Amino acid sequence: MLAPFALLLAVEWGLRISGNHVPTGFWLETEDGALEANPAFGARFVGPTLARMPRPLRVQRYGGSETHRVMVFGESAALGDPEPAFGLPRFLQAELENRSPLGNQEVLNLGITALNSYALREIARDTAESGVSGGVCDWVIYPGNNEVHGPFGPGSGLAGPTPSRITVLATLALRKTAIGQWIQRRRLSKPEGLSLTQRFAGLEMFTGNHVRATDSAVSQVHSNFEANLEDMVRLALRAPTRRRIVLVTMAVNLTDCPPFGSDLTSLTNSPAYPAWTNAVELARRSGEQADPAEPVRLWTQASQLAPGHAETRYRLGLAKADAGDVAGARADLEAARDLDTLRFRADSGINEAIRRVAAKFRKEGFESVLLVDAARELSGTDPGRPPGADLFYEHVHLRPEGNHRLARLITDALSTADRGPSSAEAGLSRLGWTPQAEARIWTQIRSLVRRPPFSFQSNSESRNRYLDDRLAESTAQGRKLGLNAAIGQVSAMLEKHTNDWELREQHARLLHTGRRWTNAAAEWERIVAQVPNHLMAWYQLGEAKAKGGDFAGAIPAYRRALAIRPDFTDAGIGLGIALGQSGRLSEALAAMDQTLSHDPSNADARVNRAITLNALGRADEAADDLRRAAAENRESSLPLVRLAEMQSGRKEFAKAAETLAEAVKREPRSAALYHRLATEMGRGGLLLESEAAFRKALELDPSFLSARVDLGVALAQQRRFADAVVEFEAALRQQPNHPTAGTFLDRARQMLQTKGANP
């Protein structure tokens, strides 16, 4: 009877000894007795390749009696996406420092993107048991957006019915073991490795997984969430010398975030469908009328014909807001959110569960359990409209203004006000906000909303124009301030808060932007000394070293990043390039092979592997790699350009021109590619075709000086000296001291005077 158990135990220990077990706790103890956040914590919930990482943390077990420690639990909205340096925990830090300037305030960001209450429950357990929450410590819990489309949710894309809570907890317990992790790896497909270019790809995975409000799974989600949240509070209450637990309802973008999906299945085949389509058309046209009551009437009629259609209800809410009916607008906008079939925003059921849990513990006599009803209390700049783009970047992630307002609500609940609340401007200054940082974030958001599901939303065109305006404004402000002044501002704040590595990170980013590689590398080194598990800091240190020419120094930085996250493709590529530049070609090839094992279709890795093979004298293999990269990445011209360079190096100019012609098809608006194509055509003797390509490059970019000079040279080679003179003179008007254009202009004029020259 004991034999099966003995066998399982032997397999378990065998897997652990062979390195097939990853620690699953949120907190890992370091050699010096401190605690760090486990970079691989999320693997138990979504697998090792899809898991997002917690914010780098390194803390002592107990903050001490003089330290006020606040821990923020949640998902991406709590973490502070798209840039946690300006998220809720950071504004809490600034607000607490302002109100209690003499105290030691310490805010820990425990949020993780793409996870949900099942993961937060485990973080709470590990936190309560680790001693991190000892001393004077408050918990802020702000979860709820990922319950449907997050791990084990009905919209997660997994086949079969939504598992019961008991099943999920048993599965998570199994995945703590090496056997459970082995089973999980076998069941998971192998997606692309972690890449900086994929940071916002998460929601796109779920665009086909619609969940209707009437599905029974939704009520089960609410029940499971409430049970998990209740467990978190009980765990917090068990921690020693606990003070307060703040439960925060989820604030989401109601006004400027149309539903991602609307259900028409029950209406399409019904007699009411033609009437609904007619009502919607009339309602849309009514928006041009001066009377705001008419759109409300028509959208009400359309909504009555299709009461379960999220988009119709959303339009009705907007019409009521425009008519000044604030309460009615909020009710309809909340209903539209609840009817959304792509449920990426916490709905009314989630917020009601949070309120019930808070009320339950207060009723049981736990006065330390507090409620901040952000869903109702967080207001935007216009009191006549529910919060929208004035507080949110997109659907749930708060702008700095929104995070500041939410931090004030939470700090008010914590009753730490020795002084009054700070202004948003003071908070931004404390955190190192600059126009350059703002432009960087708007660029990320603009890139995000180009992709599904945001590109499916009904306001995509107007929203894109709005984002373009914000990006243009912040870019102009950055130019007006100047990079040096921005660096000076952050540096001055850093002198007051020398131990704030997140503020130092802003300083390092600005130095990186200014190409001050030595100074940037020094700052990244200071950061990794404070938080050694900071993946991006190690990567950026490698980048700064490499771009500064210190490839030997870049290699260990890239290796440390890969030790934290082995499938980090950008670090793998950087390591391969640094090794190649250091002359260690065999190691460079091995680094590229390792990267491709995590992401076989990665174009950059495949191209750099080909470059390494070519340097090793394996030209045919290199060409095969480039052709494969071109076939697997049909929108990228890079593999074709590198293949053409190899062909040109072997003086196969005709083949190089053919390859570049294919590259031009992929990027028909690239003047640089037409310039390259023209050059190879000229080398292959295709003079007329070369001329046409040069002219196309200049059509795309009239200021392309090199293309104009090279066109003049190509014309002179055809003995068309008069035409060549025109191009050289045009080049000199653009740059009067251009030496090549001046020399060739003189020669062309001389040839015009020579007998036989083509006039």
C-alpha cells in the first residue's frame, strides 16, 4: 500500500534534484536574511512563459516600530501599468511622506499584471507568514479586473467549464510540487518568449472569448472572488501587530471606454432586429441636433429593443451625460460595462462583493477593515460626467492624475494627515515626472490601442486623434524644457531621496535618452545594487554598456537578466551581439540558439544568428537563416536587407537587387530601402532601373541628401551631365558645403564643356 506513495516521493525528489522545480512562494529569502519578490511567482497560474513579473522588491522582514509600511495588493491597475513608477503605490508614497514628513514611510508594490484573486490570495498568505507585514503595517487591496479573463476564469480560453474554487485551489497546491510543475509544462503550449515589443499584447489573446452577463459562470466568478477576498482579509488580520486593511472598489473608465464586445445573438433573428437597426441609425443622426433630449429619447428606444446590447446602452449613457443627467448617465454606463462580453473591466458584481466583504468584517467587530469606494467616490475633472479619459489611459489604468486622486482617498482613510493633502504637481515632481516621461508613456498607449481589442472599439478614431494630440503636446513640452533641464530636475529630487531606486530609474532613463552611456550605466549599477532581482535594470545596464562600447561589461549584465528570466529574448539577443563584438563567435552563436529555443520565429534573433554564422565563414547557412526569417516574418524587411548585404558582399549584385525589391514590397514607403535598391541596381549595370529607384526615394523624401547626390553620380555615369548638374546643384542648395556634391558638380560642368558630352 505504501509503494505508490514511495514512488511518487522518489519522482518528486528526482525532479527537484535535477532542477525541475521552481520556488512558488511570493517571497524568497536572500543570503543576508532579506526578502525578495520571486520573479517566477506567476508561473504557477499561467505558465512560465506567459507569467508577468512582480515589481522588484527587497525588504527586511520587519519594518521596525518607527516604519510605517503599506503594502498594495492587486493587478495591473494597482501595479501602475503602463509605468509603475507613476502608479498608485508611488503616489501613496508621495502622499504619506507629505502628510507625515518626519516618519519613515515605506510603500511596497505587490501588484502583478494579468493575475487575479487566486494569485493575490497566495501573495497574502506568503506575506502574512513571512514577517514582511510585522510592525506598523497597513494593507491596501485593489483587485477585480481579471476575474473573468484571468487564470481559471471562464474567459481565459481554457476548454471546458469554469473549474470550481476547490478544484482551482487543489490545482495550485499541486503546482507547488515538482510533479505538478512537470504536468503543467507538458500541458502548456510554448508561446513566444518575453520581449519588450510584446508588453501590451495580453488582452489580444482573449478577443475571441466572449462571456455574456447572463452566463452562469459570471455569478460563479463573483462568488469565487468574494471568497478569495475574504480569505485575504482573514490572513491580514492574523498577521502580528496589524493595523488597517483598506478594501478599494475598482474604478474603471466608464465615459471614454466603449464596450469591447456586444451580444446580438438573441436579437439578430428576432422580429425586433429591423426596428432596432432603424432606431440606432436615427439615434446616431440625432447627435447633430441642438436639442440634447432627442438623442436620449432615440437611444432609449433603441435600448429598449435590445436591452442586452452593451454598445446601445453605452450610447444612451453618453446621451444622458450630454443632456446633464449625471445619475442616469452613470447608471447606463455602468450597465454597458456589465453587459460587455469581453469583460476586461471589473463589473458591478465585483464591486458589490468588495463592499459586502468590508461590511461583513465591520459587522464582526473588525474596525480595522476599511472601505474606500473608489468606483463611486473617484471623480474626474468634470463633475457632470463619470470619470473617463481625464483619469484613465484606456479601460482601467489610471493616469497620474487618477492615481493621485485615488491615493488621496486611501490616505484619508488611513487617517495619517499631519498636514493637508499634496497637489498632483507636487506628487509628480517627487516621483520624477518630466515631459519626456509623459511622451514615453503616451507612445506606449498609442501603440497599445492600435491593436485588438482596443482597435475594435467604436471610438477608436476619435480616441486615436486624442492620443496623437497628447503625444504631440508632451513631445513639444519636452523640447521646450530640454533634456538637460529634465535631467537636472530629477537629479535635484534624487539628492533629497537618495535611496529611492524608482526615482533613480527615471534619472537613468533620461541619461539613456541623452546617450550618456557611462553615466546611465553608473545609475543602473546603483539600482541593481539596491534591487538585485530587477530584470529590466540588468538589461538596461547591458544596453548602456554595449552602446558605450564596453561589450565586455555588457556581457555579465545580460547574463544576469537571463538568469532572472531565461526566455527574455531581448537580453538573449543583446548577449549574442555583445559576445560577437567581443570576438567570441561560438558563444555568440550559442546565445542566439538559446534565444531561438524560446522564440523560434524571432526575426532579430534569427538575423543576428545569420550574421554570426557569416562571420564564422558559414555563409550558406547564414543565407538559409535569413530566408527562413524572411518567410516567418513577412512584414519585416530586416532579414531581406541583411541577405542583400551578404549577396552584395559576394558581388552578387543582381541577386541583391532582387532581394531588396522584395524588401521594398514590404515597406513601400521607405526611402532608405529604395536608396539601397537603386545602389545595387547600379552596381549590377541596371542604370535606368537604378535611376528610377533613386527618384522614387526622393519622391518619398525630398530632403534625402545622399539619394540626391547618388542620383547625380548615376546620371553622370550615363554621361547625362546636364541632368547630373541639376541634382548636384539641388544638393548644394540643401547643404552648401557638401564636399562630394561640390566636387562632382565641378566635374560634371567640365564634362559638359568637353567634346561629345550629352547636352
